[in-house]
Amino acid sequence: MIEPKNTDDALKEAGWIKVMQDELNEFEHHRGWTLVPKPQGKTIIGTCWVFRNKMDEYGIVIRNKARHVAQGLYQLEGLDYDETFAPVASLEVILLFLAFSSFKNFKIYQMDVKTSFLHGDL
């Protein structure tokens, strides 16, 4: 399937509808949000969908991903947020971790995580 440019295009294909529903189910399962009344004098930050095809080394689509994200371009630092977090590690940190683990003869296990939520209960 071709990556849709917008939500209307995605809603025309059953495969994209399924991955969008899976994303919304993950929010509900992990209690990622709670609907609350709008605070007086505050701006509401909208959301949008980001669609991506995940491909193998031969360029063949192996799965589709849909992420429901905040439209960050409307946020103002210090007003709408104070800190930012990114659940990724740089290559340098990974190499340092592997070198130290090798030096100390630690066993390392790899784990795939479909979703992660900051500050969530484990």
C-alpha cells in the first residue's frame, strides 16, 4: 500500500484503518490520555496522523505504521510544555553501553517493544 498523504486517503483502505484502530486501542489500553474540559484561557493543541510504510532491505513493504501525534508546531516552550523527552538512544550511547558490557562480561538481552509510554506503570 502507498503511504497516504492525509487521513481521508487512509480511511479509503482497510489496511490503514486497521493500523489506525490499533494505535487508538494502544492509547486506551495504556491510558495514554484522559478527556478533560478545556481550561479557560488555554490553547488546545490539535493532533494529526503520521503514516509510514516499514520496508525490508529489498524495499518490500513488510508492515504499515500509523501514529497519532500532537501538532507540535503550535506549541510554545514554557507555555505549553517545559521539558521534552525522546525515547531513543544515540549510536554513541549504544556503543558505549556495548563496550562497557563487554569489559564487565555482562550478558545483554534485546527486546522489541511495540509501544512505549513515558512515565507509565510497568
